[in-house]
Amino acid sequence: MLAVGIVSEVFGPHGPGLPGFDFALCADRPGPVPTDTGVPLAVAHGLDRLAAADLVIALPGAGFRTPPGPAVLDALSSAYEGGSLVAAHCVGTFALAEAGLLEGRRATTHWRFAGLLADRHPEVTVEPDALYIDEGRIITGAGAAAGFDLCLHLLRREHGAAMANAVARDMVLPSHREGGQAQYLAAPVPGDCEDERLAGVLAWAREHLHEPLPVAELAERAVMSKRSFARRFTAATGTTPHAWLRNLRLSGAEELLETTDLPVEEIARRVGYGSAAVLREQFVRRRGVPPRSYRRSFTSTPSY
């Protein structure tokens, strides 16, 4: 039920100013479907609905160790062959593997079942630490709440950072998380006053992105030594302060490129880069295209 809630929350209605999607739940046999909460889910559509879908997401189920029936596998393969994006969340990845869609590709799933996926499907390169893996028209995501990461990545990729950021804000979630599943395998860091100070510093940094923000200054604001701050930061976020700031700056630049006509030089200043040349270098390295090419990709407004 968590997976159903995740995809319906991301692709469901979000109020004025945000797009709506034609969202549907499908099953091989429409009708009541049992869930792990004990509350049955009413599914109105059969597999024929997949033929008209731009995006198909295979969700996890308790019976994932048993391969889906031929009708389900055929429907997934047909959707892909027809041009749909095909994704899977958590152990839903097993269905894509059984359908032959992951052969020769990288994929991820819940870390607990990554070994099983690799044993059953040696033709798949399983990466157990990833939150999601994008292989073009095949995208797989990790377990549980990492379904949000997968869905927000799809929004960002297909419709831009501004939309993904707006939907994430509506759900009170970060629009992108650095790091991978490995950060969640150990016991979580206990909440204490240091965590509260760290959260306050992160919020302050978001509001002062145009400033240099050296790690030493962030550590001082958190009332920690630089070494303790870096250690605490990585434990809490799964990434380093430098990587976190870089991603925040690039995400901010993406949104400004999509939603404003500001010159690249001004955008670079607003997100904390010393010059347009530095922003361009980082953008090409991390996003694969220069800022102006990225902007051209989002000059036309899509209809929904």
C-alpha cells in the first residue's frame, strides 16, 4: 500500500498551478486486490489499459518471488515495445527482469533482495546501493520511500526541475537526495541537539545559496568542529557538504533556467557560482549539456 500511495501522491492532483496526470491502477484481474494493510484496493482497469500509457510502473507485492503470469509479462513487454517508459519500484523490479526488459542493463531493487535478484537474473547488473537507476526507457528504483526518489526523478527528467521541485514542496519532501541505500543500512543517527543545529544550518544555507558557504562557516554555525560537522553531515544526509551544496546550486540553476529569462551570468550569481563559466563547467559535467542548451529544452510549455 505504501508503493500505491507514493505513485498516486506524486502523479495525483496537487492543486492550482501544478499539472494533473491521467493516473490509473491496473491488474491482470480488475476488482478487489488484497494489500499488506489488510484493506483491499479496488482496481478498475485490466492490463489493456497499459497499451495507452506513456509511463508504466510495476509496483512491489508480497508474491514477487513467484513470477507474474504470462499476461502480465506480455503486457509489460508490449508497453515497452510500444514506446512507453517502463519503471519499477522496490521488488517490482523482479517483474521487469522476468519480462526480459533488464537483460544487459543495470538495475536496482530493495537492498534486502538485491542478492536474490542477481542470483535469479545473472544477465542483469544489480546495483544494490543506488536509490534509482535510469537506463533510458527502463528505470528502476530502490525500496520503500525511495519510490519518491524514482517518481520525482521521472518528473524532473520529463518535465523539468521546476515541476519536480514544486511537487516535492507540495509533499514536503526534498526534490532530490544525494547518496544511496547504503546510508540507511545502519541504525539511524539518534536525534539530539546537534541534529537540530544541523537542520537549522541546512535551512540557512538554502536561503543564502548566493554566498560562498565554505564548510568552515557552516560548521561554525552548527557549533561544531569542521571534522565533526562533516562526519555528522554525511551520517544525516548520505553525502558530503560539498556534494550537497553542488546539487542544491545546480537544482536552483535548473529552475531559474526553466522559469526565468535571466542571463546565465545572473543565474550563476544567484546560485553561488563565481561566474557563468564555472556554472557552465559544472552543468556540462553533471547534467551533460551547457545551461543555454538546457534552457532551450524547456522553452515550450507542455500541455497536460
